[in-house]
Amino acid sequence: MSRVQLALNVSDIDEAIAFYSKVFDTRPSKIRPGYANFAIEEPPLKLVLIENPSEAGTMNHLGVEVFSADEVTLAAQRLTDAGLLTRDELETTCCYAVQDKVWVNDPDGAPWEYYTVLADAPADTPLVGEGCCVTSDESQLVEVSQRACC
């Protein structure tokens, strides 16, 4: 089982939480400073809100949440076998969680991640961990700013 993840940049986290709570008739699963996520059952969606006023109203990144490290490994192998450039991040702390993930970018550079949450991280953990955020150029995946985060 898996669910699509949509991470959005928002200008005001509190307003966004209030809005999406009404839209999906559910409360966030996790709220931290400048960050919230919803684990929505119907439709199956992981909605992540990242307070980033300079990029508000834009997509941060896309993903597929899976529920085991083995599924991340299988996704990474499948993407590599398909000839796509990938970047693994194992046991990385990002977006207030310890995660295994693999990143790939679409032809226009939109970042996608296959990931699983291994453990929660403390509220005082930085939103973005070392090497958490990626994008691509034609030859390699490279780190970028908070725009593309977990």
C-alpha cells in the first residue's frame, strides 16, 4: 500500500492548516513550526504544508509514501533499472522525521521522492536535514534550498 504525497509552499501555516482541515475534513497528523502534514485516508494522500512565504502557492515537491524501507529499496532499483538518475537518502532526518528515501526528477525538474518514515524526530529538529533537498540537472542530482524538502 502507498499514497501520493503533495508538498505545498504556503504563506501562513495556521491559515493553511485551517483551510485544508476543512477541505479534507480532517486534522493534521503532525504540526511543527512552519510545517504540518495530513495523512488523509480518502482520497489516499499525504499532504505536507511548508511555510515558505517567498514561494507561497507553489508546489514544493511530490512523492509516494510507502510503508517499509524494503519498498523504498525496490522503488530505487526499479527507477535505476528504468535508466533514471536517482539519489538515495537513508536514515536522513528531514521534516521532523527520520526517513529512508530515493529521489528522482521529472523531465522538467519536478522533484519526486519515494520514502518511508522510520521514526518521528523531536520538534526542535530543523525542518530540513543535511542533504535532504534535491533537484537535478542533466548530469546529476544536486542539493538545493528548502524549496524541495520532505
